[in-house]
Amino acid sequence: VHIWGTEGRGVFSAGGMANYGTIDILIVSAQNLTDKELIGKNDPYCKVELAGSTQHFITKTRKNAGSSCMWEERVKFNVIEGQSALNVSVFEKDSLFKDQLIGRATVDLRRAFGQPGAPLDQYVPIADKQTRPSGEVRLVLNFTPIGGVPPGAAAAAGGGSGLAV
């Protein structure tokens, strides 16, 4: 296995994997959420997970928010080799039954890697289990590198939305 950074550009973690830096994630808001509540309005919360790691974060639940809400919550994840995607899910909090998925998406982080220090503000379309559109989540991503930029970041910074549903 080639570990990127062996040319002196990476900083290595205790596990021997290249530590690329940190990704600061501001979970701003959600809009146009599909209504999952039988009585009343959605009580949404958002979960973000760095793919390929155990790092995750869950926002506070916004009671009776309905189809849109503000979270304005921030989390920072360490990024190591092989981690270039962020899983975003929005759930409807249910006090009696299992929480229901409103929608989810996967965000390709390589665009943020390609513009370190420059916040990437984007609306992420989410879809339900049947891939039907179910709203949007606004995220602001800001990557701070340690010793270099992950492979593929420069190419990804040049184009595309960086999103996959």
C-alpha cells in the first residue's frame, strides 16, 4: 500500500496513515424537507459522518420546524488517507417510534481539499431511500491541510458539484 506523503508532504498519524489535515463543517440549515410527521411538523436533525472513519456528529433536534430549519452547528474532523467523502443524513425525530430518514447524500470532499483555507458554501440535495428528492442541506466546508493536499484534490477543485446522491 502506497501511503501518500512519503515524499515529505504528509504528516503521519500513530496508525501509519497520512494525516492530511482537518475539515471544518458548518451545518447551517435545511430547506424543502419532505414532511414525515403524521401529526404536527417535522422535528429534524442532521447527522454527518466522515466516510471511512468513526467520526460523526449529530445536530440538535429542531422541534416543530416543518420543512425548513436552522442549525448553525459546527464540527471538525481529522482527515487521513482514503477519506474523501462526507455522508449527510437528515432524520425526523420521533418520540414514539424509530426516527425516520428524510433524506441523505454523499458529499465529495475533494473540492474542499483543492481550495484549502477557502470556505466552500453549498446546498446539498438530499434524497430518500427511493432516491426521490427530499430537500437540501446547506453546508460550509473549510479544509486546513497539514503538510500537503490529498491526491486528487487539485483535479476535483476545477469542476463538478462535488456531490453524489
